[in-house]
Amino acid sequence: PFDFPFQLQEQKVDKVCFYAALDEIPEEFLSDFTVYFLRDTKERVTEPNDLTEANEVLPKVIKFGVLTDDTLLMLKNAISQKEQPVEYCNIQMRNEMQMNRRKFLSVTQQTIQQTEGEYIKLEMPTINLDGEVTVLATVPEVVEALERYAMTWPKLISTALEEQLKKVPQDSGPLAEVDLWRERNDTLSALTEQTKLPDVQKVLAILQEAESEHI
């Protein structure tokens, strides 16, 4: 037994840890953000004498960047960087290389959008819609539930239109403008195709049969 009063205190401490690895990233860190440094010269890098010399010399001989577990995003970021001028290329070859680069970037961006679900999706009802339209239209609970979902669809479509109108070309020139309109077309086409889905058409048919004011 203790002869004096005491108090037990618990403290939470945040600990920041930095891990370093050579040549390869350990498997347990593959899904984390990783900063990498690459020596861009065969010669040994001399240790700078001070910070000023380090800022001047090291960027010329050491390349660095950030790796993530999103390979597509890393690829997009890599090809989005300004390409270095190639002196031995003539104008036609340079223009062709730039055009192919923009095409590849556009395809990569579309793939990222599709895999990450960036396209806006219409929220679908979770209730059972099995049965005849004329029968379901007479059930107040069904009609009310479908109205709640149908009311969100115009808002989502309006939001998608507003977001697309705010976007601007990522680069100068006609190809960037074409890419912008292609992205707009992909987004709006995805919404249009969703409105043609059988479940969406049945929801609209039920609400129309019920003479809903939200249709």
C-alpha cells in the first residue's frame, strides 16, 4: 500500500521516423510515399564544403523525386513534365514527338479517371424493383424512395457540366484544346450512358406512371 496520494498520467506521443534503403525499397514500404535520389554521373560526387555549394552542385549530379504505389499516376506525372529540347531533331520530328506525347498523356489520364472512378455516377436506389411498372407505381413507399434518388440526378449532372466548363487546356496549341473537349465528351458520355441503363429507365417509368412531379 502507498502512504501518499499519487496520480497516474498517460501521455500520447507522436513519433516521426525516417527510413533509408539502398538500391531497392523494402516490400513493407511499397505502398508508402518514397523519396528517391539517383546519382546522374559515373564519377564520385564530392562532398560540398557548405550549403551554398551544395545547392549549386548537387542538383546537377543528383536526380530526385517521389514514388507512390499508383503506377499510372506516376507515369502521367512523368510524361507531363516539360520535355527537354532535342537539338538533332528537325521541326517535323519534334512536332510528331510532341503530338504522340500528348496523345499518350490523354489516354493515360482517361485510364486513371476510369480506374479511380472519377466519372460522376448516378446514385441508384437500393429497393427491390422487381415487378410491373403499373403495380410499383401504386405503392407510395416505392414512389417516395425513387423520387429521393431521382431528385439527385439533375444536381449531379449540373455539377458535372459546371466542373467541365471550369476546366482549361493543360497546354497551349490546338492539340491541348482537342484533349480538353475529348475529356468533356468522355465525362458527359458516361453520364448519358448511365441514363440509358435498364434500372434508370425503370425508375423513370415508375415515376411517370405515378405522375410524379419530379419527372
